[in-house]
Amino acid sequence: MSPRRTLATAGRVLTQIRHDPRTIGLMLVVPSLLIGLIAWIFVDTDVFDQIGPAMLALFPFIIMFLVTSITTLRERRTGTLERLLTLPIAKLDFILGYTIAFGLLAIAQAAIATAFAVWVCGLTIEGSIWLLFAVALADAVLGTTLGLLVSAFAATEFQVVQFMPAIVFPQVLLGGIIVPRAQMPDVLQAVSDWLPLSHAIDALNAVARDSEDAAYVGGKLLILGAFAFGAVVLGSITLRRRTP
């Protein structure tokens, strides 16, 4: 691994994305628009205050997952990855470079989505707004790293979408959005404990309602970080030079 090559990869990815306004809009604007739509649907009720923190976890996670996985897959399908790996660059440099590039975009995405949810949509936050931002950022980075991991196994963009029912949908169903996790059957609750999105939603709800201390939220952030780190390592191990 070389920090110089990792940063060079991140710079190349950011340069490519800078010339793709549709991708930039998808990552930075669409999550806020979806959160705003949910707030509008439940206007004049307290429903948005109940589910808003979960939406702040859900939409950025899904969008970063899709954009990152498809972008990385495109690198392999066009032969760019194969050409890059003929140079003295390790797979880990490639994966980390993508993680850094999309992680920087995740900072902007989390800041915009958090500010929009709180100050435009009126999401009530009783805890620290900075903790809310930190969890939203960790959640977006998690979506990025899982997208990188999936791209190592998918052969086409359609297969990336096929991974969503296996990776994303169970986390949505068991994350506590539909039914609080404490009210789920014991087996489903145990399964949800091993799904990272559950911890992101728990942390965002805890900050929004100020129901737990900073140590609790910090523990959830460590869990999200561990999942993201594991996805980066597995992605670098399983990444193929080219799509068969």
C-alpha cells in the first residue's frame, strides 16, 4: 500500500465525478429531496419527527451504495482497472482511493441532508446536531464501502441492483423503520443486531430524542466503522482485475 498512489486514485475519481453533474446531483441533492418528500407527506403531524432520523440513515445509505458500486464496476468493465493494476498499484490502494473520494462526497451529502432535514423540514433534534451529522456521515460512508464490496462480485450494473434485495432490503425491514426492533420476535431482533444499518438508525434516533449519552452513540459509530473497515478489506481481497 502506498499513500501517494491511494491519494492519486482518489484525485482521479474526484476529477471524473466533477465532470458528471448528474452523479453529483444524485449524491448531494436527491437524498434531501426524498427526505423533504417524506416530511411533506406527513405535514401537520408528528410522524416525520418519529421516522425522520431513520430516513436520514436510509436514503444516503442506498444512494451511496448504488453510485459507488456502479461506478467501480464501470472501471472494471471498461478495462480501466486492468490497466491501472498493471502499474505498481495495489488493490487496496484502489479501494482506499475510492473510499476517500466518495467519503469526501459523503461529508457534503451528510451536511446537506442533515441541514435540510433540521432547518428546512423541521426535524426536531433534542441532542447534539454535530453528533447527528457524525452518524449520518458514518452511515453514508458505510453505504460507500458496501457498494465497493458488492462491485467486486457483480458482473453487470443489473447484478448490482440484484444485490439490493440481499443486502439493502433486509436492513431496511429489520432496522426498526417499520416496527421498533425491541418489538420484533427475538430471532429477528438478534439478526438485526448484525446489520449495520440498524445501528445507524438506533444512533440517529438516540441523538434526535436525546435518549442516550454520547458514549452510546460513540459505540454505535465504532460498530459502523468496523463494518466499513471490514467491507474495505474484503473488497480489496476479492476485487477482480476484469469482468469475465
